[in-house]
Amino acid sequence: MAATDRLAAFTAAALALPGMAAAQGMDLSPEALAIDGSYSNYQESNGRMSVQAFQNDAALRLGEDVNFRVNSTLDFIGGGSNPMNLNQIGGASPTFYWGRNNNYGRKYGELELSQATQGPQQGRQGGIHDQRLAIDGALNVALDDLTLGVAGGNSTEWDYISNFFNLDARWDLNRKATTLAAGFGYASDTVWADGGNQGRIHQQYTDGTVIGGDKNTYQGLLGLTQVLDKNSLIQVNLTVGNSSGFLSDPYKSAWVNNVPAARSSSTRSASAQDAPDMSTRSGASGGNPEPSPTPAPSTGQPVEAPETLVNTFCRQSVPFSFQANLCADTRPGSRIQSAVLLRYVRNIPELDAAALHLDYRFYSDNWNIDSHTFEAGWLQPLPYETMLTFRLRYYTQRSSYFYQTVYDNPTADGLYSSDYRLASFGAVGGGLQLNKTFFGMLQIGGGVDLYQRTQGMGFMGGTGSHVDNFSFALYSVNLNLKF
């Protein structure tokens, strides 16, 4: 999974078009140059995921009407027991929930975080590493009351490549008391499962095909901003998107009980049976290699090998083919998404020009996921050119129609996913940001955001598991310089 998706899930207030934020530009004086630099450190509880992000932006306004901006982001992503070990395989940590009758002593519903389930790393606990480099640029041109923008960029990871562009327009009416906005965006992505060597080796399904594929996304935006009086305004945005292609997670699998698996048996010679079997498998604790039992004495005659179950009803990835009950994450090939954002901003002159921001966002898609987001922010100017910002956020989501932690039986439509992002859950978060301006041109700031995801905290209904409960902390520092 792309790092962009991991961070945007906790910071975006609406379904932004690819590159839309970059296209909006900065508030600069004519022919001014501004440079931004920031560092963010994202840490999930229990070492699940770690992201370090370095971002640099530069904006240049040429005259009164042209604004150009370029952005670059470098992310380092890790997780598991050794998150920054470069020898580990990249990508999102493969997970599934153990079902009944497994051969590894795991409890029903227990979450598996093991990175390597087969081969030379069999039995080792999860550890991933990936990195992302993203570069995009935007150009805005003002034509009296109409502003036109174009943006495009590329984001590359070991297991993900994305190319995007977008067009946007803003039209000021009624002496700039009313602003209409429209935008269109397109993204072309390619995803695969990293099998090693920084994505140069691609994992496969058991039928020999490569895991992954292409994805195309189209998005459109319509927006209205209305000034109510000299101290308040409202904003309404409608965003619609359509994605098609490979929309599954290339690393995850789902456990299915009561599988209609066939039994396969073969013969082998006694000499082969006499050879000690030094293969290992994950023990009940999930970490210690456990040698196979000592073979029986040779009879000198061909013997029948033990029967094993063979999956015949769903697609399996090679790393998870060790158990017939595991099906590769398989989702519909298309997804239609829509979101409505309502925003109210109120300046309060009596409190040194403090500002209150209230946001509500409703999201829905044809995977049966509906969500509500409530967010409040308070910006408080302080003496000595200092700004203090508080944020509070609540999010609740219903699970997708095909999500299950463990499937009781094979599905008629062949869809399987135990990805916690498709589950039913609720989350609360909050943040604090402090910025200080020096000499009227240099701004230095820092902040912290905290987040808690809990399966029982939502009210939308659906399926979920408390095993997926986690928290994270996001620490950031930033620097802005205007010339």
C-alpha cells in the first residue's frame, strides 16, 4: 500500500483530487519566493507502522497573475519487529486472522503479523521497509475574477507507481463574496507485491500470474464558498470519484473455514523417506523454528506420502499457500466514491482575531462503506507573532459488504478481504500546532497529533474486530522562509 494512502487517511478532510492541494498555491507578494521544509515522524502503537517524511516546497509568484509551485516528498516506511532493516521485504505487512483447524496452534480470530510464512525466512516475525519519492508541480494563472490551475506529478515506491494530473478553476463573484470551484483529476497507478531486491522481484499467485495490476482513478469536484459577513464564511464541496482495475491489497489474505479442498497424495521412495526432513514451520508462538519429527525406519519399499489439502476454490498467493484455508485478498474491480464537505469558519475579533473552524464530511461508496467525520479547529494568535492551533476529530465508518475477519464458508462472488481499513470502527484524534514568525519572513513551528482507533467506538454498524485497535502519534516540525 502506498505511503500516501497511509498518511492521507488521518489528515485529509475531504476527497482531494490528486495534486489539488499543490495547485492552490501560496499567499505571496508579487515576484516573491517562498520555501517550505518539514519533517514528520509517524509512530503506531506496538511497532505496527513507522513513517518518517521529509517534505520540501517552493513557490514563486511572477507578477500579479502567475503562481508556480513545486513539491517533493521523501518517505521512509517501516513496521514490525525491525522496521528500518533494509533487508526486509517492502510493502504493507501481510496480515490475516487465523480460523479453525489451523496447523499452527493459533487461536481463532488471532491476528497474524508475520512477514515471512514460507521459505528461508519462515517463522520470522513481521518486519517491512519501503520508501517513497513524490514530485509534483502546479501552475496557477489569474484572469481577473477567474483563476485556472494545472498540476501533475509522480509518486514511486518499491511496489507502487502513480502518475497524476488535475485541472481546476475558481471563479470569484459578487465582489469576491462568492467563489465557485471546479476540478477534474486523473491518476494512473501500478501496484505489485514486492518479493525482494527493493521491488525488482515480483511475488506471484499459485497459478503463476504476477500479483498486482493497473488502476485508473477519475475524480471531479464542485465547490461553493460564501462569505456571510466580515467575520464568517461557509464552504460546501462535492467530490465524486471512480476507480477501476486492481483494487485489492497484494499482500493480505483472508481465512475461510469449511473449505471444499481436494486431497493430494503422492508416492516417494524409502530412500527419500530416510533422509531427515530439516524444514521448519512456525510454532505456536509464531517465532521459533520447529524441526519436523524424526522419520520412521526404512522398509525399502515405496511409501505413500501424507495427504495434504489443496485449495481449489479461490486464488492464493505463493507466500500464503502453506494453508488451503487462505485466500488472497480479492475485491471488486471498480469503486465509485462520493463525499460532501461542509465547513464553517468564524473569526472572533474580540479574542485577538482568533478563528473557529467546524467541518463535517459524509462519505459513501458502492462497497457499502459510509462514514461521518466531525472536526473542529481553533486558531489563536498569541503575542510576539505566534500562532497556536488546536484540532479535534471524530470518525466513524461502516464495514464493506464483503469484509469479514474470518469467513465461515466460501463466498458465492469470490470476494475476500480482512483488511482492517474496510472494517467497522470509530476513531478520535486531536492535535496541537505552534508557529512563531521571526523578522516577518521566517516561520518555525512544530506540532503533535494523537489518534485512537477502536472497533467499539463507531456507531455505523457492520463487522469489525477489537484485535485491530491501535493508536498513533504524529510529530512534525516545519520551516517557512519568504523572500
